[in-house]
Amino acid sequence: MHLSIDLLQQLVRSESVSGNEAGNVEIYAEFARRHGLEPVVDGRNVWFERRVNDGPAILLNSHIDTVKAGPTWTRDPWDGAIEDGRLHGLGANDAKGSVAAQFAAAVELIAQGWDGNIVVCASCDEETGGEGMERIATTLLPRYDAALIGEPNNFLVARGQRGLIKCWINIPGRRGHASRPWQGDNAIHKVPRVITALEAPHLNVPNHLDKATVQVTMIEGGTQSNVVADHCSLTIDCRTTPAFDNTQMIAHLRAAANQADADLDLRSARFEPVETPADSHLVQAAMQVMGVDEPATFPSVCDLFWVRHVPALVMGPGQPIRSHQADEFILIDEVTEGVENYKSIVRNWWQRVSS
Ligand SMILES: [Zn+2]
């Protein structure tokens, strides 16, 4: 069995819903020791470093935590069975396939006498935020100068991701009997004004990170069928781009809230859009290896954000459609091809930065 598949199967068989990654960390560290590496464990994160000189280093990182198994699973989420060229189990695709491929790529590069510097890290809490890359990326990990974040995007060369704002718009009103609405002030009736303002067309500034978007994802308001609503709250998800960034989005949200004298309650606005320059060595190396002319973007928010101080890409084996789905799996061939892709990109990048 290929090293990457052996490791992947062991990782899948050990439950690691966010917060419970310790078993996976121990498995990973044991594999590292078995290959003559010296793993460092910090909390629910594990990494190893191979440094031959003071030159640049590349980080390979992906996450070992998973979401919870939903009720629609028809298989044991932790059986790790290999059938018909597939390895089944929760997290096989998102993102233990990337973890295993990155580990095997580094081991093979070192065994083949590659002369570069590399840091490889399997981290926790990607799905929830907290004690993973958020905590270790700039403080605890050994120095690195470029980063490949493994997520199942079928090895698209994703050089950026959009920013994220989560907020509420709380619309005020005044109670009254529904038969005499002129004595009250209906908060729900003000919602169309707010949504019309939110959907203003200037939001759709096109650029290479797709476009900025706003979605009202939940609505809550009113108290009783015959009472004028004295409040209505909209839950809103905003995605931002370099052309329409978080500052512009917040101004846009305030203007929409003002349409109803409403209050804007920002729950999270720290995730700015991330973009690695297209002409950086890492993007050029990955595009050459993958044979593509145009880089892509990652559609949601991943640990790329925490390594934005260096040129970084999101790339990994597997398909995004299988993530967070029942009966998750990854193809064996996707993982082993992923090992080769990571090795080739690392070699290509190293040639560019060390020449
Ligand atoms: Zn993921």
C-alpha cells in the first residue's frame, strides 16, 4: 500500500471532529518518527521540518479536523474501507487526503535527495477556527516563505479567497394591534427597503476573485399573528473581494441599515480577501506543473487567511462537492496523483527561488 494511503486510512479510522484531533496527531507523529523525522506536537497540531540551509522554505499544511457526521450517512463514517478504488470515511476528502499526500510528498522528496527546505504541518480547528493555524501560523511554526494549503479542490491553482463578513441588521418597530396598524410601526414591513439596498448593482464589481456577494440567510421577527411586529432581525453573509473589500462592504451594509433606521451588528469582519500575486514564484511553479494558463480562486474561507503574509496557494486532491456530505470518500488515484503534484510543485518552486 502506498504510504499516503496507509496514513490516510489510519487518520480516517480515528475520529477527529473539531476539538477531538489528539488521536490523529498521535498517528501522524508516529508515522513521522517511523520515517526518521522529528515531529513537534503543540496542542492538537503536529509538524516537522527539514532544513538544509538558510534559504527559503515552503510550508505544506492541511487540516485533520472534520465536521460532524450527519444523520444521512449510510456507512460507518470511520471504517476507512477501500472499495472500488475509493477510500471511504469522514474527512477522507476534506482534508485528510491532502494531509496524507503532503506527508508522503515530503518523505519522498527527502528520500530522493531533494536539497530544499520544507515544513509540513497537520493542524486542527480549520472548520471552527481557534487553536489551529490561527494560533500557530505566524508564531510557533518554523519560518517559511511560501505555503501550499491542502483543500480538496482537484488541484486548481487557487491563489486567493474572498473575505467574509457575518452580521445582523436589527430593524426596530413599535407594537400595536394588527387591526390598527397606524398605532404601531411594523418592523417587518421595512425589510424590502433594506434588501433592495443590499442588492444594489454596484456590488457586482467583477475581478479575478469572482464578485462580492451579500445574502440574507436568516430572518426572525414579530411575536404573534395579530400584533404589529416591533422588531425584525436579518442574518447576513457577505463575501468581499480586493475590488470591493471589507471596508466598502461595511459602508454598504450601514447604508442599507439606514434605510430602516436599523442597527448594524457586526459579528465577524476580520477575514479580508487574500490574493497571492500571479507572478510570484509559487503561482508560476504551480501553473507550470498543472499545465494551466489562468490561476483560480478558492470559493470559501480556509486556512489560507493565516498564511497571507507569504505567497500562498490552496491546492489539494479530491473534489469540493464531496466535502461535508454523507458517505464522503476520495479516490485512491487522486491521493497518489496528489503526492506527485505536490512533489513537482515543490521542486519547481525551489528551482525558481534558489537559482
Ligand atoms: Zn477543508
